[in-house]
Amino acid sequence: MSSIELGLVVSGATISSIPVQIYRQAERYAQEEQMVAVRDAADPDVVVVGFLRRVTKLEPIVRDRVRTPYVDRPDMLDYGVLLPYTTAVVKPYVELDPSGGLREVEHIPTPGSRVFLLKGGPPVRVPPERAAVVGAHKYSGWEVPLDLAYLSHHVGVFGATGMGKSRLIRALLGEVARRDVRVVVFDHTGVDYAPYYDNVVRSSEIRIPPNVLASVIAKLAELPWQSYGEYIEIATMTFEGQWSKDAYLAHVRRTMKRLNARDTTTERVELFIKQLVDPDFFAALNKRVKSPADVLNSRPYPVVVDLSYDTDLAVKQAIVASIIEEAWAEVRKAREPRPTVFVIDEAQNYAPSGWAISKDPIETTAREGRKWGLSVILASQRIAGDIDPSIRANLGTVFFSRLTAPTDLREISAYLDLADVSEGVLTQLQPREFFVTGLMNPLRKPILLRIREV
């Protein structure tokens, strides 16, 4: 515990909120998210660890709810009689056990208890083989040991552009690399991960399985799957030989005739594919020689799939879907866990609230992957509305920084304890500053980290 005494507990403390007044000489240390320890005046063995919130400057004469003559006549004000003071609230996180461990907060500190700055952090015990450090608490310097055992409960990383989401994930992957885990990173733009790793696969080299390819063709041709999907799927899965637009259209025509499709239906499918799907799309299929299994088992890890080599979002979604589905095929065949982490950059494009080719395999992984060692790390600028609710509700750990909309914070608080983190604090965050909350966080409630350089 630091020798710097910050203030005094005043009346009104509860199990979840401890009001304090800050000493005048210690006001420069009274910052939002400062880590503190409260030593109970009635029982010195009781020490509560928490974080400062709602730091407020008050004054008994010039008050916000009482009008005085000084408001209209500030020249009358003698600054020598003012008694400004700072208050704050300590949000209790854990209680120090006299034996040196941690326990749930059980005591309400007595008024008059002393509040100290805490340096180095509480004595959290995470097994060394599971501990991961991606940064330190912003003020105390405590290198927070994240528990990698909960990586399988899935992770969300949310923050506005430029806040350092990819840097945080690269730091986390550096820690994951110490374990026997496959890691596949889907780099949406090709600039956030591909330049930093040696094993990079161009998305244009990856073969798209026929059943997934059928969804891509239907999407590009703007043909509703409910009406035309069966024809396109059968035609795509039975096509043989070199890909070309003319050869595929001829096969579609023969297939639909064999399936007794109406002439008008056949003509519509042909017309939409002919008009809306570029011939280069079909020609490029012949250059896709790497299977999803080749990518999954490509060493060293992480293997980065550079999706920038495909311009159509539907194709990018198909690449993501096919590789995740290949991992599930391995699980079904082996009937045993196949530890794999999928990092999905710009996740709002791949797991949106609406339909997407890649959404079902991502949702299945988020919902059922834990048992089989399959997990996802989703990175996005936003969470509310942009990520499917059933997927984001399965994120056991969330890192969040400055967000693009106030609704995002409320969305996170719906399924994670945010312990009174305010929107005002988020707006002040600098790049590389993230709150971490959830299962990987040993204290479970939000801790403000400064992410280390990678």
C-alpha cells in the first residue's frame, strides 16, 4: 500500500459505494479510476480495494442549488473565505483477506476510515501458465494478470477508430502464442495485422466450398435465397471443370431444366447472374487453390488471412465462414476439442444484426464453441446495433475504449457489471487506454489499462 494518504471516509457508505472527502494537499491525486485502499477505522484488519469515481469539486458558500449575492456581484467575493473541497466515491471491488488473499466485499467502512493510494495492485493469484499481461493499470502501474483460461468464453474489443484495438489484440495474441492454440486472424483491411506477422495468406488464394460459394453467387446476383437458393446451390455443387461465367450459366440452365423450374424462373436467374456478377469473379475461382484446412493448419501461428485481396464483402464473408466451418468439421470428425482462436477484425461486417454469409458459423462458435475449444475475438468500432445481440451476449470478456455512441455503453452494461463507469470518463480516454471487464479480468469489474507497446 502507498504511503500517500488521500482522504477520509464520510457518512453514507454502503457495500457498493463509499463516499470520501479528499485532503487539500492530496487533491492532485484525486483522479477518476485511481486505485485506492480503504483501511477501516474500527478494524484495521479490514482493507477494501476499489477505484475512485465521480470526483467532484464543491464549495459551501458558492453552491449550485443556492443563489447568493456573489453570483450577480462576483466583485464582492473574498476568495480568502472560500473553502473549496473535493469529494469522490470509492467503488469497492474486493476486500483483502488478512491471510494475504482476496474475498468478496463484506464490510462497510466506518466513517473516519483512511483512504490510501494503492501501488502495484492487490495480490491476485492467476496460475503463471494462464496469466497474460497486455498492459498496466493507468495510475498504479499494476500489470493486471488476465486469465487466459477464459479466452474460450470469447472476447470483444470495442472502440472508436484510432484507439488501438488492433494493438491490444496483437498484445493479447503475443500472450496466447505461449499456449498450444491455433490462431487465425481475419484482417479486413490488410493493414492492422498482415504487416506484423510472417504467416500471411491472401484471401484470393483460398478456395470457397461450393455450398458457401452458392450463397456468394446469390448475394452478388441479388437473387433472394428463399426463392432461388435451391437451384443455385445444386448447380454450384455439381459444377465441374474450369470456372467461367458462360460455362456456369450453361450449367445453371441445364440444372434448372432438370429440376423442372419454370421458364420464367430460369430466365430470371440467368439474367441476374449475367448482368450483376462480373466475369472476373468466375475466372478468379480457378486461382483459389488453398483449402480452408490448409489455412487452419498453416504454421507458424497466428496465420493472418488478408481479406483486402477481395473487394466484395460477400466473398470476404464466405472466406471467414468457410474457415470457421472447417474447424467445426474437424471437431465433428474427431469428437474432441480443437483449440482455435478466430480474430475477426471489423466484426460488424461479419456478425451484423441482419443476415450475413458468415454470421451463422460465428454465432454457433460464440454459443457452443467453448466445449470444443473454439473461440472468437471480435473487434469493432461499435457494439449496439452493429453486432448481433445473440453473439455479443456470449462475450465473456470485453475491452472497451472511447466509443462512437452513448448507446454502446448502455449496451455493454446490460450484460456486464460496469461499476459506475461514466460516459464522461470514456470521452477523455487516450489511444491505447481501454477498460477491461468480464471473466478474464481477475477482479471482474472494469479496470482501466494502458496497453503496452507492441
